[in-house]
Amino acid sequence: MRQRIASGPWEIEGKMALSDGHRSGSGRLHWRKTDQGAEVSVRAPLGQGQWLLRETPSGAMLRSSTRGERVADSAAELLSAEVGWPVPWQALPYWLFGQPYSLSSWHRSALPESFEEDGWRITYSRFKNTKLGWLPHKIIATKGPYSVKVFIHRWVFPQETL
């Protein structure tokens, strides 16, 4: 059985796109997860906007080029308010690793082509060989009109994770 590594320290670089079926946005993504929390930056092309999202056990902060800085108890709350729909923030780090968020539904020993969780359909179409083995490169999560797409160009793991 594969280890649940999504909860440990890691970084990814790539692209992210969000859509509600009417409005969409995308940009370069840098996501750093540490034992103390996470920091995610998304920069749209040609200076069209950017987000910086920080989450710690004590709360979260979102700095948006269009709406300024806001704080809340969770990153999920801030991000959902920013885009206007419920982004699956808590599950997304696990989905990036090809793992369901719920431990009870995690039983695979290999990377999946797709699975469903909480009404979301998560599909994987490409994988990359990393220092930790094969990990997703292209992830698409959809639920009704909503979609979250992540294209991972680079995985980074601290030495102690290896």
C-alpha cells in the first residue's frame, strides 16, 4: 500500500485553472506545504492578477491583487469567498498525490485513473516519475459546473521526506 505523503512537506510548480462554468481564471502556481501550514501563489499571465494564500493552524490570509488582504479561520473559507463557489481546498492536496482525502475511501496500491469523492470526479491523464515514484502531472476535478485543473511541472521534496 502506498504511503499517504500528501500530509508531509512538499512543493509543486505548475499551472492552475478554476472555473464555475461561466467565469474562469488561470495562472502559474507555486504551492509549498510545510509542517506548519501552506503557502500558495497563483499569478495570472500578463499581470492580470495574483493571489497569495497562507494557511497555518491558527488561521489563513488571502492577498488578492483585486480585493486586497483578508483573513479568516480557514483557507477554504477565503478561497471560496474569492471565487464565489465551494473550492475543495482540504481535499485538493491529497488529490494532487492521486489520493482521496477520506482515509476510509483510500485503498488503492497504485495511482488511479479517476475516482469520486464528495460529489467531485477527479481524473488523472498524465503522471511523472519523481524521487518518490510516479505522481500525477495533470489533475482535473469536476463537480457540476465547477472545475479545478492543476498541471504540475515540478515536484520538490525535502530530504527528510525521501
